[in-house]
Amino acid sequence: MQDFSFDLAKNSALGSSLAGVRVLAVDDNRDCCDFFTMLFQLYQADVKAVNSASQAFDLFLQFQPEILVIDLAMPAVDGFGLLASIRLVEAQRNLPPTPAIAVTALATPIVGQKAYQAGYQAFFTKPINIDALVAAIAHHTRPLPSYQ
């Protein structure tokens, strides 16, 4: 198993940066689902983690996440197919696109390019840089401060 350890004390300023953010994480690897659950709970997010695209699609309609964290390489329906299905529902219901972050062990520039073209706002390869992932989620879910 990957060592996903990090120094939470060092990142205490970020400790509440995801407070209340609804995160839907999808990864066919149960250890990764557990990791995402633990990580996002540490940052006070409201997280649901599932291990298939079909579970994620059903939960998306009920949970109404503010951001998606999706593994690209899953059996049956991959992360590209899942996001396409979600985008179709959003368009049919006249909803704005939910920000989506792709995660994968397939660390090639072509996969990253395909992820952005498919509508993902960020792309991370495993092992994931936790600080960067949390910052990306905060960036895509929290309004920028206004300077008046």
C-alpha cells in the first residue's frame, strides 16, 4: 500500500479549508476510497466515497456534491464515461457543471490532456500530492475573496 502520510500539523491552516464541502470520491480500489474518506474528513468536508461508476452516478443524483474526485481507470465504466454521464444529466436538468478532479495511476501527458478535454478541471497522478489536491478542491469550491 502507498504511504499517504502527511503532516497535518504543518497544514493546520488548511484544516478547515474544506469545511462543509460536499465531495464525491470514486475509485475502484477500496483502500483509495478509505484514504479519500479519511483525508477529506480531516479537512472537515462532507465526503461520500464509492468504488464504482454506477454507485457514483446514483449517489451524484442524491448527494448533489460540490466537487467530484474520480479515478480514471475503473472497470466497466471508467472515469471518462462517468463524467460524460454526469455532464449529460446536468445539461438535461439545466444545471451548471460540477467541478471534477481526475486521479489516476496512468501518469502520461496524453491521459492528462484527455482528462482536461473531457471536462476535468484538474488532474492528479497517484501517489497524490495531498496539499495540491486539497488546494485544488478549495479553489474549485470556494468563492474568491472580494477586495472592496
